[in-house]
Amino acid sequence: MITRAADKESATARLASDVQYYLSQQPRQLPSRYFYDELGSALFDAICRLPWYGVTRAELGLLARHGREVLARVPGLTTIVELGPGNGEKLFALVEAGRAGSSHLDLRLVDISASALALSSHALSSLGHVSVSTYEAEYEPGLAAASAETRSGRALALFLGSNIGNFDRPGAGAFLRAIRASLMLGDMLLVGADLVKPERDLLLAYDDPLQVTAAFNRNLLVRINRELGGDFDVDRFAHRAVWSAEHSRVEMHLVSRGRQRISVDLANVDFVIEDGESIWTESSYKYTPAEIGLALEQAGFKLVEQWIDGPGGFALTLVETA
């Protein structure tokens, strides 16, 4: 296994810079990419197993049913690059369901979370006839580094888990164009997208009765306290999930219980947050099948196939570089 780890000092400086910038915005915000420290990654794995969060089950079901077809659509495949592999179970399911024979596959994993890379690389290394490389980086530089490595055949990039929903529509378009720029002609991309569904179902997925998602959200403050010398009183922030039909997104917020002063030493942050004021921590955009296909086509891909889990409200879309 090859690991290209970001320098810890520069990663802390980047976190501090982002915290300073986003907490100065109105409304105040924190980037969702920082959810995934070791504890955050473990909490997200737990969320994926909750009965109210069907994204992972629907996607794994599609990969199990259509994995062979997916890989068959990429003749000459030698390399799979996954952005945000989590614990590795989705890529494991795809390779296990889809690969015939003993042809070797080079699996390249890109994630900002060192713990996620450790989990996923360990799980995937148990597959026969694979090599696993990890890139501890944000998506775009990680994909560029993974794509620059020598390979002999075609590549399949994976962006699963409805991570595309963490971008607003313009941001998603820009990100998909960046993926296209890192791929060669004939390479393919498989995207998983959560679909629009009834509001009640969406809110239960992001505000579960066991409060696991609330712990996941608040852990962002715990991380800032630990890594940047913050003094957030975690108990004085309530988790809130809101569905915005106008923007087709679920928003997650941390709402202040009372007026309080917050300081974060290493980010040079000191401010007062009012009672009821929130810090916006995540937006999860939902799509229709046609919308995700159109976004990919506008980014320079051509549609190959789309598989939809109707009851689960989830779509896998396979496209080729155009």
C-alpha cells in the first residue's frame, strides 16, 4: 500500500483558515468536509446502518445487482479510482459482484480522512488480484495525483454515497468538470445520487430518533476544540435538519442555546453567537434521475447507463468521457 499523506501542520493550518473564514460569514458556516476525523468517520458508518438512512442500503443493493454490468461496460479496465471510499464496502461490493476471472485491478483511494483510508484499504486488500494505493487529500488534488500514476488500460472513477449532494448545483458542475479534466478519453465515471423523496423520509434520515446524526454534527465542534483550541460548549448547541424544497436540499445546522461568546485560538476567531442563531454545517442536495444525467452531460460526459432503486430513491449513473 502506498500512502501519500498531507502534512499534518499544513492540514491544521488549512482547517484554521477555513474556520476563520466560514465563521465570519452570514449565516455562519462550517465546511462539511471536516466532519470526517476518526470519530466522525465512525459515526457516519453508524448512520449508514440506521433504519431511517436508506442511502447506503439502496446503493449497495444496486452495486450487488448491477456490478457485473457496470464493469462489463468498461472493457480493458485496469484501474478504479474512488473518491471518498469510506470503509470500502461499496467498492468491495462492486468488485466482488462485477469481476469475472482473475484479472488484476489497481484500486486507488482518495479521502481526506486517514482513518477512512486505513479501514477501506484493509477491507479491499482482502480481495484477490488487487493492489491498493491511498491518497490522503481532498478530492481534486487527490484525483489528479491518482490519475497521474502510470496505468496501462482504462480507468473507472467512482463518486458514490451521494457525495455529489454536498455541492450546490454550480459547485457540482465545476467539480464534475474537474473530474473530467483528470480522466483520459474513454475513461468512465460512476456517480451515486440520492433522489428527491417525501419530506418526512428526508428529515428522518438527517435527524434520526437515536440522535446519531446529531452526535455526528456536534462532533465538528469537538474537533475544532481539540485541534484548534476552541471553546465551544457542545451541550449548548442543538442539532437541526431542515428540508428546503426551493433548493432541493436538506440543511444541517447547529443552533445556539442561548447567547454565548466563542473563541478559537489557532483560527484567530472570537465572536458572540445569539440565542437561536445557527451555524450551517451541511447541505445535501437531492436530484431527479434526469437532473443528474444532465449535469454529467454538461460537464463533458456522455450517458452510458442509469440504474434506479425506486423504493430506496437512489440512482447510479455511468458515463464516459466525451
